[in-house]
Amino acid sequence: MNMKKVKTAVVLVVTALLVVACGSGNQASGDKPTIRVGTKDFTENLIVGELYALALENAGYNVERKPNIASSVVHTALTNNEIDLYPEYTGTGLLVILQEPLITDPEQVYQKVKEEYNKKFNATWLDYSQANDGAGLVIRTEVSEELGIKTISDLQKHASELRFASQGEVDQREDGIPALEKVYGPLEWKSSKVYDNGLKYELLANDEADVAPAYTTEGRLTEKEKFTLLEDDKQVWPPYNLAPVIRNEVLEANPDIADAINKVSAALDTETITALNAKVDIDKEDYEDVAEEFYKSIK
């Protein structure tokens, strides 16, 4: 073999070794499988699902992301083996999926869904986080401070002085205003008008309304100088704590998944997830970037 051919062969061997070495850096370690992480189709679920995916990758798994699944079918996607896990809410599991009676204690709700999902769906609820994306009422901070309204009990005493920006259905739904009035007493507003949900914070900011229905992790709630979330001090509304739901088959084959994802849940509370939502919905950052930045802070 002449020297030109020898040199060519050496170059090819070295190149091949470099390709293998570089490629292996992007692969999951060992023979760990690919985990399919699904999410619902709204900001918060997308962020949390990405956090789960990053935790799994950090633990050596390959991840296939399946975002933006409609809330109405994501549970079916899990039970039909189309995804392996996704972020769910304890209240949704209890009331929507299992159609069980209302429970308001967070731990009791969690234990109920954990037990029933295991029996009925061969699925496990991993640890739930303190982040609670439940129903609530938001009031203008100026009014809250002026009238000393911090809780829904306080609100009930001053309802006749307040303008309510309704969403229509909240006045009729059993778990809406009727549920509050059964426990707190009548809410006899100064006025009540129906508006599109997307307008509520602008109505409050522009002093066109004083109180509106809200979800407890909405990004605009970070603007505390403008908006105050009232405490449901008599616990009328059920908890909607975030938690990962995973197929038993996947968890049994890969038990270390629990430790990786439970670490994420332990880092999430209502204030934290609200701030993360605000970065996407108000600051217009990409949810993947928001999740990555937060995950780096808790690794």
C-alpha cells in the first residue's frame, strides 16, 4: 500500500471515531428507553411538561415531546399508550375523569385519585406539587386595601359596593358562584355584567370592574400592585394541584423516573408557577426557554 492510501485510511478511521464520540454525547446513557411526554394545550402545562422532559433527559433518558394535546383527550392518550406521562391536576382527576364527589382537602384528593387511577387505568400519580391552579376571585388591589378585603368572607360583606365582571357561566355552574353562596352567603353585587374572560384584567386595570373570576396561577396575578387574589378561606373550591401521571408499565420498568420528576414537583408552588406563566404570557418568552432556565436553577 502506498503512503497516500495509508494516510487516507488513517484519516477515515480518525473521522469515524470522532463522529462516534461526538454522537454519543447527545444520547441517553446506557440502554434507557425513550419516554413520551405529553402536555395539554396551554402555557402552564407546556412549561411543566418541558420541565419533566428536561429532568428525564438529565437522568439519561431520551424524550419524545408530544405537546398541545387537547385537555379533553390527553387522559385517553395516556390510557391508549400514545404517551407515557403528562402533567395533570388533582381536581381534574377527581371530578372530570373519575367523576367522584367533591373533596376539598388536597391530601385526600391526591390519595383518592392515586388509588383509583392505579385500579382503573394502570397509572400512577407521582408526588403532587404545592402549585394549585384552581378557581378563584381577583379584586383590584386598590379596592382590596381600601375596604380591607383579603378573603372571600371579606368580599361577601362588601359585595353590594362592588362591580362584578362575570363570565356568564360562572353565575350558573354548580361549582361557580352558587357554590360560594351556599357557604359564604349571598353575593349581592352593586352590578354584574358578562364579559369575555380575556378582558377581565383590562377591565379591572381600567376601573371598569372591581372583581372577576380567575384561575389561581394566571400570569397577570404577578402584578400585585394592580390585582389581588382573594383567599378561599372556607375552602369551597377543590384543589387543583399539579402532578405527573405515568403509565404503570413505564414506571415499573424505570423506577428512577419517580425521583427525577418528583424533584421538579417539589420545586413548584403556586407563586413559582404563576411567575413562570407570566414570563410566557406577559413577557412573551418561549416556554421552552422559561422551563430550561428554571430547571437549571433546581438541578
